[in-house]
Amino acid sequence: MSVMDPRDVTDTQVGTKLRDAAVDPSAGDFLAPTNAGEVGELGNPHGPSVVSPEIHGSEGVRPIRPGDVSGVAATQDAAEHEHLATWQPETVPPEV
């Protein structure tokens, strides 16, 4: 069974358009899902490699990691993605 890719579905807008960082990521999205916007199955928002790292101290997809929290969003974003990759290696793109 394959997972449906929402990028292949057409839709009709009703009301105000919302943006989903997993489907339509923008530079500067804080804690955007890993691999969001990548081509192919790696970037499928409903696939196993697009995972939100959540926020520091949240025990959702990984154990809580003690330590400092940076006041710089880009630094904290990188740290949370790195910790996610340790616990969910499928979120790391394969080396080419």
C-alpha cells in the first residue's frame, strides 16, 4: 500500500488560503518539518521522512533532551532537527 501524496491532489479554495509548512515551506519557518519541500517520496508530507521536530521539552516523537535552549531561532531550529535525526534516522536524506 502506498501513501497518497497530497501534492498530487487538486483542490478548490474556500475562504482564506492557509499555508502548511509541510507542503509549502518558506525560508524562516521555525521548526518546519524535516525534508519539507523536497522532491519525490522524500518530501511527501504524509510519508515517513517528513516529521515535525516539535519544541524543546516535548516528548512526542523522541525523548526529551536536557540542555540549553538558544534564544536564536535558527540555532534552536538546527538543534531540534539534529536531535530528531538521532531518534528518527529516516528523516535524514540519503547521501547521493
